[in-house]
Amino acid sequence: MSTATTGTPTTMTSPARRTSPLAGSLASTRAELLRLRKWPAVWVTIGAWLALTVMFGFLFNYVSYKTGDTSFSNEGVTARSLLDDILPANVPHVLIQGMPMFGGALMLVLGALVAGNGYGWGTWKTVFTQGPARPAVVTGSFAALTVFVVTTVVATLALCFGLSLLVAGVESQAVVWPSFSDTAESLGAGFLVMEMWALLGFLLGTVARGPALSVGLGLVWALVVENLLRGVGQLLGPVEAFTKILPGTAGGSLVGSIVGTGGADPTPGVLDTLSGGTAVIVLAVHLVLAPLLAGWLVTRRDVA
Amino acid sequence: MATRPGPAIVKDMNPNQDNQVSHDDVVQTHELTKRYGDRLAADRVSLTVRRGEVYGFLGPNGAGKTTTLRMILGLVRPTSGSAVVLGQPAGRSEAIARVGALVEGPGFYPYLSGRDNLKVMARYRALPESAADQALERVDLAGRGDDRFKSYSLGMKQRLGVASALMGEPDLVVLDEPTNGLDPAGMVDMRKLIVDLARGGQTVLLSSHLLDEVQDICDRVGVINNGELLMESTVSELRGGASLAVRGQPVDRALAVAMGLAGDDGVHMDGDRMLVDLGPEQAPDLVRELVAGGVAVHEVTTVERTLEEVFFEMTRTEKSNELEATR
């Protein structure tokens, strides 16, 4: 170990370091962005979502259109309708129809990984001894996670446009662009749904202080338990009232209010339980409460 | 609960009895206590680390060193008591920004390289990313800086932890068992590095269970066992002055002569040697008296107690105090 390769301090006191909450949050955001950007698990998760979008949003429909076969997701749909679904005009719907269940579940995994792995690796301990206060560190982590959620939604939109243009080109269809407002509405709704699940994943990862339990429980909740509760809710009034405040209900209803649920076989997770406005309010409550609770836990708890 | 150690083993403890923090005190804890259920991990620990010194926090595994360090760093909330670090309550951002720490093993992102791990921490500290390269060089890891952390050996991980703690030239460097996993050469280098830090004006708070390892580099030490700070003093005070070891025949006559000079309690037998509580400057007087008393002197040497011996002596005394208290 070298003891003279770098200069030793000439004064006994270091210069004042940036320790304001804002500066601490910015520093934490930059640090988290670096480590998330270089984390293969983040790109695998985002890549899995993009692959699902390609398969369920375009590939299966296109194969059905070309072969005339139907699958579970497009039974009873005409060939023309199959093609229309994957042309540029329908991109705002294709973008978000898988988000309430599959996209949300993958964002939950992402959030749980971002929060939970640091406990097993001991990295939160290291981070909490760097200078920024814990609320600033958590704020930075939320901000970085949000950057990746936005990246995911925007990348999904770009992918959808790219694939729909490809289909239009191959099938010699006129390119009809969706309206800007429809596209912006879907982008906003998609972000809200994905961000809510990511922050809920972060909360779960924080509560469980590890990725495995939080991912497992979170996925069972998002993919199974909420659906079961909604089923039971049709028979029991109090349960039905409870299901209306669940994140899956809110996300599914917001997307349902845009893409509709009147198809022969609506996309799993897309609901009409709540109106679009109510769904946004419920989503907003989750978006506020999940980070507040996670931040409170991180700030209060001892770090082993 | 264990009783407080008797006055025989408590010296220079909590020198700032009025709980005033001196400007020279980088760390001062006041009756810092952490209880986990029925177990007291730290029991009213009051220690003081002064500016520019290397402070050794010594004790066996499970003694409460890491818990105390965690409380000093604000990672763990004390059950009672308080700690002031660089003039701020422990854990306050203003203080932590001026502290570099390696506590309970290095915690880094396994998928990132050593260099990227340090870059992440440099960003948290609002330092330029070049600080990562300097820190890697300082612990001789520059050549492996681009390898993933998970591929590092235990010693390399430990060195990366130390490198992270040194980034930004913090006023206080807290190193918890920094030589864990290091080979003998690495241990020597680490000791040199710590001494160099202190020479440069940085304060080092160092914990270790390897007492001999720290006795040459620490200015002062605090000894902790079962959560209690048994003693806090300079290494030389702790070890006591040098004494004389004598082999002579006949033993009974040698004992009588030595007791005449050092007092009845000042002479102990250690095998066939007689340990006499006299300083090296009194060796000629002792030899003269022994020879005059008809003792054949075979060997006279000066001996110093190691910290390890002092520690075992202290913990023995503590146990006997506990036994007496329970009777």
C-alpha cells in the first residue's frame, strides 16, 4: 500500500462540503444514476418489459394477421382489426395496455431491487457514511429510479412507433399518426402507472430489507392477490370497497379509461372499476404515500 | 448486569467529566448505550478521541466495538447517551461529510468495478471522480481497479473499503478492523498508511481485536469488553513502565533481596524468572544488592508488558469483580 502517492492534507480541517438537503439530493441522484446505469439487472428488467411489448403488442398480432390463426389474446378479432391494432395510429393504446399488470410488475421488481439489494450488500451502510443525510439519499434514489422509469416509458413509445412503422411499411399501409394529445395522455398515464409500481417496489424492498422476499411478495400481490380480491369483492361489499384503493385497480382503471375494456377479451389487468379521474387520484395517493413511508423507514431504522 | 470495574483498572476515564467538548476532541461519547433485547451491546461507553491522534479501540470479537462505532457514525441510534463528532451530534450530515469510514467490512456494489464503486461514493461526497483514481493508488489497487468488486479477494475488498474511507481527505477516519483479510505485507502497509494519515493531520479511530497489531501505532487506546469501556489511556500508560526480569540462585534469597528494594507486592515469579517492578535505571542497584546478598545472578533483562497481557489482566480483574459483586 502506498503511503506517499497522494498528498496528505495540509490543514487539520477539510473545507466545508456541500451538505444542504438539495445539494445532498443532487449528489445522491448522480451517484445512484451511475450505479443503476451500470447494473445489468436494471437493463435485464427493462429489456424484459420491452420484449413483452414486442411479443404481446406486435408479434402475436402480426403472426395472427399473416397466418389467419387466432390466439388467446385475439380470438374473434377480424384480420383488419388485427392489423389496425399494430399500426402507428394505435400506438398510444399499445404503449400502455400491458402496463397495469406486466409493466407494473417489472417496475415493482426494479424498485425492489434498487432498494432491497443495498441491505444485503451493505452498500446502504457505506452510502449513509458519505455525507448526505438519509432523506437526501432516499430522495436521490427515488429520483434516479424515476429517471429509469421515464426512460422505460419513452423507450417503449419509441419501440412501438418503430415497430408500427415497420408493419405499415411491410404491409404497404398509409401512415396515420396518432394525435399528439392522445400520445401525451398515454405517456402520462403510462408513467404514472409504472412509477407507482416502481415506488411500491422500493417500499417493499425497504420493508423487507432484501430483494428476494420483496420481489416474491410483490409479484404475488400484483399478479394474483389483487385479482382474487377483486373476484371476492363482487360478492362482498367491504372487500369491493377495499379493492377500489388498490394500486392494481387504480393503474388498470386509468389504462382502461384510455384504451377501453370493451373488447372480446380485454388485456389482463385493464379494468373499468374506477373512472379515469378517480384512478388518477388513487394513483397519486400511492405515489405520495409509498416514498414517504419508505423514506420514513430508512430515516428511522438502524443500519446493520 | 456486570458491575462497573473497580478503580484498580479504571484510569483516565472520561477526562471531561463536565461533558464539555474540547476543541481538540474529534469524538466524544457520553455514556453511549445500546441495548438489543436483554443484551447490552454497549454499556455507558464514554470515550474521547483527540485531534490528530491514532486512537485504538480494542477488544475481543463481540465486545461492542462495532456497535459503538456505528453509533458514532449515526448508523445506529443509541438506547441512551450521546456522541459528539467534530462538534456535531453523531450522524449529522455536517459531521459525516468530514468523516471517512469502513465499518464491519466493506459494502460495495458487486457488479461494479472497484473504480466505479469509488466513483459512486465520490459522487455521494460531491468530489470529482478523479478522487477514485487517487484513492485506488493509495491502497495499491490501481492495477485491479477495473475488475468487478465481486472478483476481489477479501484483502482487496478490505483495501477498497479503506480507499473509500480516505477519499476527500476527511478529518476523521474510522476504520473497523482494517487489517481483516490482509496478508502480512498488507498488514504492514496498512499500519504505515495509518501512521501516515496521522502525520498528515488526520485523526484515526481504529478498532481491532489484534492488540499487538495496534500497540505500535496508536497514541491512545480504549479497551472495551462485554460492552463496557474498561480503560482509556495512552499505550505506554496502559502497558505500564518496563520492569526487570531476573534469574538468580538461590531463588528464596533473590526474592528476599528484590522485595527489599521493590516491596512485597513488587516481585512476582514467572517460571524460573523473578519479575521485579523496578525501572531499567535501577538494574545496577538491584544487581549490586543481589550479589552482595550472595545471589548468583544468571540473567537480568528489562521487560515490557504487551497490550495483550494487559488486556487479559484487565478482563481477569473484571471477572473477579463480577464474581465478588454476585456473592
